[in-house]
Amino acid sequence: MTDLLLSIEGLQVEYRGSTGTTAAVRGVSLEVRRGETVALVGESGSGKSTLAHAVIGLLNGGRITAGAIGFAGERLEHASQRALQRIRGARIGLVPQDPGTSLNPVLRIGDQVGEVLRIHGRADRRTARHEAVRILEQAGLDRPEVRAGQYPQDLSGGQRQRVLIGIALACGPELVIADEPTSALDVTVQRRILDHLAQRTAESGTAVLLITHDLAVAAERADRIAVMQNGLIIETGTAAEVLGNPQHEYTKRLIAAAPTLDLDQHPRPVREPATPLVSATGLRKSFRVTRDFTVTAVDDVSLEINRGETLAVVGESGSGKSTTARIIARLATPDAGTVTFDGQDITALKGAGLRALRRRIQVVYQNPYVSLNPKLSIGTIVSEPLQAFGIGDRRSRRATAAELLDQVALPAAYLDRRPAELSGGQRQRVAIARALALRPDLLVLDEPVSALDVSVQAQILDLLERLQTDLDLAYLFISHDLAVVRRLADRVAVMRQGCVVETATTAELFGNPQNDYTRELLAAVPGATPSEVPLPLERTA
């Protein structure tokens, strides 16, 4: 048993909130051995993250009520904060789920990477700066010297996630707890990050507890898989056993709900040619990074979105996808080019005309942690657009909010809760419900299901398809998940380094991609044949 690193026995964790006491983990036992990767999968709210955070004493309001946690011969379930601080970062590294709230917005990236080295006596202030650049380069960021001097808000979501992974690995820990480490990353960056974790595991014997809702990632990367439901581990085994021959009905449902690249699954109907709702022509947008350095995020991009169709835009983090979407939604102004919406040039629209446009174009953002006001109830958040446009009275708005929550698979009882009382996936469903409140013509979906487990993801995709049919909605769908794109999109535009390199129908693009970069993206999907093309470094403003 000398290779046993982490041992959890009969662990119970509960939270006390405004609605009473909730048992988040109910008698869980789990082991992780040195050099092993164990994936913990299950729906949002199943207890995965709570279990992981209990190991390092970061329960944020929760408490351990029973059970034991052993790590390399030490007991952690009731360890002092001083003892846990010696272990966190040095012996157990954590990659948190949300890069938007895990990095300090007023500190430079290099200082935040170097901080963990200085705290644990691995470097002084001068050497920490040099080590930070090396760690950023190792994590796959381009121009690490420049990135070290930037702030988190200067980087894309994927780049911020890579910074967090660099911090977690900086001190060479024995165990890395990776809480959805690739949920914000495109497939090529995901492959590079997971390859890096696997390499570190092989070289140093580092173990990985991988929390993920991506069954394909779990299948490809884990030695063993544990499936959680309602605070319990209901099935464990090797990846081949659990995913190839699942025994529990819940595991079978998760596998059935996972999207695939199979063109025969959920075939998209062939749509008749329609009038373009959105026409973007020659869009350009640059950002000044430093006094002497400017990045062109969008470079001569032209796109069309027809009424009632879904145009997906895919590409690496920093390829210009979100910037293009923000320009089309009139949340950013291009340096050059035009955007026409329903026959009207909206590129320079202002005042009352711009306000009227807001009702017809709604956005679902990538990060529900920062897009929902933590002080407001869920009912107020969802009905806020109705109030802003003077639709209905308080009672009717609350009724509409309840209907919208039901559409996104949340109970009406959540109307009086706050965002902090919901899981990440539940918060994203609230954000989607809010965007649907005004029944817009165009919905800009910026990674709308990246935080959702596969079963809820399937429900949301079903919902989006149904709404599109019923309301003749158009979607601009930004995503790094090619299986989701294959499921939802009518057409796909592939972006790289600010340019559109290929546009085709979904069937054409997945069945016969024409561009080398498109083929590389498809090859990087977990389970696909690895690409022989060297992966480019990520870039953005």
C-alpha cells in the first residue's frame, strides 16, 4: 500500500444555507495512488467539487461531519489552517474551475505565478520573476515575457486557465486536483494541457484527481473513473469498464447524453435558403496590449447568419471568436467593416435605436459566475430584462421567470435563491433563461454549455433547438466543443488568428474539411487520431 497517496473513507459534508442544511457528500470513499489519474464524473451539484475541496480545506461554508481524509500518511479532515497552508500549493496543487474569479484582477500574471513559489520558499522575489516566465512558457502561452507583465483581463479565458494550471504545477506537487481544468479550452489547447499533465504524472509520479463532466476526456485520460450522483459514488472502475460496460442506470444515461461527432446522430434538417438576418463584412478590431505592442484580434472577417439558422464559430482561444460576436451584438465597435441587422446598418447605431436593438439581440456569456449579480435573487435576475423594457407587472414577471426556469430544467423554488446557492451549471441555466426572456431574434451564445454536465447539456441543446423551431430564432454559437457544434449548427465558420479560414455546412465541414487547421481541430477531439501537425501557441490581445 506504499503507493496509496489519497485515501477518503466515509466522508460526509454538509452546507447550511437560507433554505436549511444540505448534505452535499454522503459517505464517500475513494482512493488515488501515486502516478494515477482518477476522474470524478457526474452532474452539476452531484458533490464532485465539494469532495475535492474537502481534501484541501476549502469548503467555503461547508463542514465535514463524518469520515476521514488521509494524504501521504497525514490526516487532513480536521487539520489546522496552518497545516493545510503548508500542503496547499506545495504538495497538493489545485486547478479551480473558474479562471474569471480565481485570478486577482489588480496583480500582474507573473506576480501571481511567482507568489506560490515565494510562499513555499522555492524562490525569492528576483528569481520568482524568471521562474514565472518559464512556468508560463511550459503551460503553453505565447510570448511568456509579455504575458507575465499583463493582467488577467488582458488574456482570453483559455489563457487564464493555463495560468492557473501553471500555478498548480509550479511547486511540483504530489497530487493535482483539477476541477474542470479544460472546460473553457478549445480542443487543441485541451489536448496540449492534458498532455502536459500526463507528462508530469509520468515524470514525477504526480497523481491527478480530475473532476470533469466531459466523458470523452475521462475515457481518454483516466486510469479509473468514479461516477457521483446526489453526493454518492455509485460506480467505479477502469475507464474501459465504466464507459464500455456501465452497470448503473445513471451511468448509462450520462453516456447516452454525451454528444458525439457521429453525423448520423441528431441529423440537422436541411433548411431552405433564407433571408440573411445578419451580414458582417470586412470586420477588423485591434487591441493595444502594451505601449509598443498591438494585437489584431479580428482581421477582415465576413459572416452571414440567416433567419432561423445556427451559425457556429469555432477556433482556438484568442482566435477572435468572442470579439467577432461582441461586434455583431453591438457590444464592441469595429475599427473597420460594417454589420447589417435585418437590413439596417447597425455599425454606428446609438441612442434609442441601439436600445431597441438590444431587445432583438441577447447574449449568453461564457462565465455565469461574473454575469449574474450575486446580490439579486434568481427571480429578479431572470425577470430583469422584462422590467427594463416595461413588460408586465411584478406578478406576471415572476410567473414568466418561473416558466423560463422550467424551460431550462430548474424548479420554480429556485426563484428566491441567490447565485451563490447554485452550482456552476445551474447558474449558466439561469443566464440562458434570462437571455430568452425578451424572445429575441438573434441569440449570441458564447460557450453557453461549457459549464454544464452532459445530461443537462443535452437538455439545453434540445431546448435551443425547440425554441429555434418555435420562434424562428437565429443563433450565433461560439464554442470550442466540436461535438456540441456538430449537434446544433447548420453552418460552421472556423477562425484562426483573427481570420475565417473555412466556412461550410456542418455536414461538409465534419465530413470533408478543406483547411489543414480544420483537420487539426477535428483530430484533437478526445478519442480522435492525434494530429501530426504541431500545435500553434495560443494568441490574443
